[in-house]
Amino acid sequence: MNLILEGALAAGIVTTEMTTQRLNLTASLRRRARICEICGSEGHDDDVRFCKDFGASMPAGGQQ
């Protein structure tokens, strides 16, 4: 019985880690996709309203 529980626990840990990695990658790719149309600065978060370097307005909703 212990082997079954240990296997289930290990599978849960691996699944959780894989999900965390995927979410982190998705967020990272989204940040890189946000580019200031004025100065070309990259790496903006999805919810920003202004360029972190230039101060220009960013398109609403994380769109380019």
C-alpha cells in the first residue's frame, strides 16, 4: 500500500511542477510579446498601460 501512495504522491508532485513550469513559460512569452510601438522596448507585463522605458501608452488588453 505504501508503494501506491508514494507513487501517487510522486506523480502529483511531478504534475504540479510541470504545470508551474508551463504557466511560467506562458507568462514569460506573453511579457516578451509586449513591445512598445514607439521605442521598441520589450518585456512588458500584460496589465501595463505605459511603456516601462519610454512612457508611451501601450495597447489595451496586451495586444500589439
